[in-house]
Amino acid sequence: MQPKYEWRKKEKAIYLPKSKPEVIDVPEFNFITIEGEGSPAESLFTENIGALYSLAYTIKMILKRMDTPPNGYFDFTVYPLEGVWDINDEAKTNFNGVINKHDFVYKLMIRQPDFVDEFFFGEMLAVAKEKKKNPLLEKLRFERYSEGLCVQMLHLGPFEDEPASFEKMEIFAQDEGLVRISKVHREIYLSDTRKVAPEKLKTVLRFRAKRT
């Protein structure tokens, strides 16, 4: 029997960077996604995460029970939650250097193995809807998402301290002859905030960059 695919072991460059900035070229991956707006402290944010995980685990468990799984199938550990963060257009127009969390616009996502395509996603989404009548499942989408050239680092500590890490990343980018494309950024959540103290949280921070 083929061993379970563990992203923590097989894809350390993508998911387990060091706690100092580095350059990475991120290829295109498959994701299930959901979009939202507002503070991550609001209940809707948590409910969006729940809808994502509901489908992610439906996909994993049904694949394990299928007599004829998709070509290329292998058992795998569910990938971590990721979020791409921005602020809404009104906040950008009136930006004064301070970000209000209620102005956040986000896309939450969980990566899928390559053998999970859009057709299979649709089939599994229908199954998830039958199992749980959650209206947020209607918002889930299948996307292929490519980041390309990026700067990333592992942020240790509370989310509120992330600006200091981003400052280090931007200085590093400049030293490497790179420039940050926009203030949009990605976060990959390696810790469960329900179980881990804020000072021990591990979050991958990443932004897209280009050569100057």
C-alpha cells in the first residue's frame, strides 16, 4: 500500500519556510475556495472556514472508499487553510495608513491534489450539500491558482505582529532586486488558533514580486 502523502514532509519549500525572508517560485495548484469580506473575528469568517473544510474532508473520505478513484489517486493529508487578503475599494480610496479589519476582503482556500479536477469537485460538492444543508456551500468554487515569483517567510507569533515581518520581507525584496507587486498577500495557517497560544502561532506569509 502506498504511504499517505504528507505535505509537511514532501513540500517543505512551499509550506515550511524559515523564519527569515526568502525567494520562491510557486507553481500553479488546484484549490477549493470561498470569498468573503469583513473582520476575521466575525462569525461569518469561521463559518466560511467550516464550509471549506466540510468539502475538503468529504473529498478525502469519499476518495478512500471509491472502488475506482480518479487516475493518479493517492491518499493524502488535507492541506492547510490559506487566505489571500486585500481591502475593499472604499478603504483603498480613503486609506490613511491604518487598516480597519472590517474593510478586509479575503479568499480562503484549501489546496487539492492534481487528480481532483473541476468535474470531480462538482460531484463532491453535490454530495456535501446532501450531507449538510449549509447555504455557504453554494459559495465554494474550484480554481487553479498560480502565484509565481514571491517572497515568503514563517511568521512566529500573533497575527497583529505581522506588519513587522512584512517590513523585513520588503527590505529583503529590495536587496534582492525585487519589488512587491501589491499589498495583497497570502497567509498559510500552520497552527490551530483554538489550541495554540497567540505567541506560538506559525503562519507562512507570502507576497508576489517582480524583478526591478
